[in-house]
Amino acid sequence: MIFYPSERISLFIDGSNLYAAARSLGFDIDYKRLLELFAAKGRLIRAFYYTALVEDQEYSPIRPLVDWLDYNGYTMVTKPTKEFTDATGRRKIKGNMDIELAIDVMEMAEHVDHIVLFSGDGDFRRLVEAVQRKGVRVTVVSTVRSQPPMVADELRRQADNFVELLDLEPSISRVVPHRQQPQAPQQGDE
């Protein structure tokens, strides 16, 4: 990763995309460690996290993460999912956050030197090109090591830098503490 210590950096995390990429690689992200990693690379101005939330549910599995991120240095951008029935009569839930992310990137472009986009969505290629024309460097974080690869080739080509998510695993994965197993009694310990 190429970062300069004086750079003003902002992170833009497409929550569902990053979650799916990390899951496909077999690890969970420790968002505190992720924030610390990029804060050490320059002047971290803002870290945005985008996710859609299912409303009218008694319990949402993503709610604890959203609350934790909100209290621990992330700017949360959420919206309710929309429910619809497709042409085959199946119930579908939709929660695309691309427009919100794109607007925030464009608004922040004049305040930062380097944008780190955590997404492999090829729809962001034009967004990356637009902020590059404003003099902002763009790093895309996603993976080509999953089956199938989770980053669009056109997005990788457009970015100034591409960072393989799997290469970040040692720095940003959630470390699960091992529980001590009770030891079997030794001979004579009875």
C-alpha cells in the first residue's frame, strides 16, 4: 500500500460487499484494527460505513455492529431495506447503498488527498475516475482470491492502487481468544 504520512485519508466501506468478501476468504473483520491500520498511514479524516437495515424486525443481526461502529469512530450511513415481490412471485429484499456512497465520496473529495474504497462493485469505476480528475488518489480494497473474484476488473484498472483483502487479514482480522481447555488430572492428582 502506498500512503504518504501527510495525506488526508477517508475510508468508504460498502458494508455488505466487504462482509461478503471477508466471508468468502474465511475471516471476520475487526473494525477497530481496520481503523487503527489506516489511521497509522496518514491523517484519517473520516471512515464511512454503508449498510441497509431491515426494519420491522424484532432483532437484526447487524444492529450490534452498526451500534458499535457508530460509537467507535465510524460515520454510519444507513437506510431501510425495501421489500418487493419479483416477477416469479418471490419475496425479495433490496438495500443498495451505491448512491449514498457516491454522493459522500464526491462531497469529501475536496477535503482529502486519498480515498480508500472497500468494494469490488464495478459500478464505482466512473466515481473513481471522477474523483481522480479532482486530484484525489484512490485505493480499492477487495479480493481476486475468492471464487469467483469479488472485484470487477474495470474497477481494479481504474484505481491508483488495488489492495488484496486477504493480504490485510493479519492486520485486520478479528482475533478470537482461545478458551483454556480443562486439563485432565495428572496421575497422583486425585
